[in-house]
Amino acid sequence: MAEETGGTVADRLAPVLRPVRAGNGFEEALEQILQVVRLGLVAGGERLPAERELAGRLGISRVTLREVLRVLHDQGLVESRRGRYGGTFVLPRADTAGEDELRRRIAGVDLEDVLRFREVLEVGAAGLCAAHGLDGGRAERLRRALAGTHDAPLDGYRRADTMLHLTLAGLCGSPTLAAQYAAVRATVNDLLDCIPLLVRNLEHSQRQHTALVEAVLGGDADRAREVMREHCAGTAALLRGFLT
């Protein structure tokens, strides 16, 4: 599979996909793959990993996985293609620029609750990573995720940004926190899709990302929490400005 911004598809899915618990295998697998699609970790037109790999990562049978993929197909989120280069492909998302679509996407979302919960999780994850330290392999994962944001084209920036934040959450040592963050980030991305990408804001975010990674890798937990809190506040300000 070709390399893209943020690594292979399998690399990008690693922070989100995890073995499901017994009893709700279908529901939890569906939740996780829906998060993958909503987070934009697999772009429109891009292929999901093979059924065997997906089923293995989720700890479910291929029969159950096919039931999950059938739901996604029925919802117009994926399509199956036959042949040597076939598989399950994510369909491009519909244009979300219209006012009716914007209202639909944010209806029922408690913006302040989402923003506060996101801040708690992100600040906590940054502090934990810095306080406990990251060994060579995990530090390299974080560096690669940061590099992905620097190298991303404008239309791929949001996915690279998402990958950096998911990577940090996944490295903090708490699978529960990482799972909760993936869920809240999906909602944040729905909200971000309703506002324009602003180049000046992205440049500012990049400076914050760099400072954050430096603090984490330097073991400065207080600085890591401070930078992340400021970073979350900037995103919150934009969302409040456009959506309230």
C-alpha cells in the first residue's frame, strides 16, 4: 500500500482501532469504523485495510466484519469493488458548505461540553506523555506525526492534524482516554468541517504543535499542558465565533 501523508492507512488507523469487548462486538466494531470515516483517516477514494487485517485488529470474525461493512455500504459511506485491485473503498464525503447542512451537522451538539471535554482529555494526555516520557519508538511516532502536519497540503491538513492529536492520545498510556478522545475528536471534526480553513490559523497551530512536541519529548509536563491548553483554546475560539 502506498505511503501518504501520515503513513499507510494501517498506520493511521492504529490509534483508533482496538479489540472490541465480548458481548457487543458488532456495535463496537461499527462505532470504531464509523470514527475512522468521520475522522477522515481514510480519504474518499481510498481503500480500507483488507478484511483479514481489520477483523484481526478488532478481534471479531470476518462474518461480523462483513455485517459492519454492509451497514456502511447501506449508509452510502463505502463501496465494494471486485478484482485484483478491489476491496472496500471509502466514498468521498458530500459537500458541506450549504447553510442547511451546517445546521444539520451541529444540531443537538452541546458545543461547550464538547470543547471542555476535549480540552480535559488533550491537556491530560500531553501532561502524561511528558511526565512519563516516551521511549525511542514512541518518540519517533510522535515526530513522524508532527512531520506529517508540516508536509500536508492544505486539503489534507485536517487529517494530518487529527493524526497528530490521536497519536499523542494513544501514547499517553491510557487506552480508555485514547478511546474517549477518538470519539470526541470525531465530533470536533464534524464542527470544524462547518468552518473555513484559515491559513493564518493553521500557521499558528503549526507553531503550537512544534512547541507541544518539544515539551513532551523534553519531559516538561507543565509546559506541555500549557501549550495544549492554549492550542485547544484557539480552536474553541474559532468554533464559537463561527457557530454561535
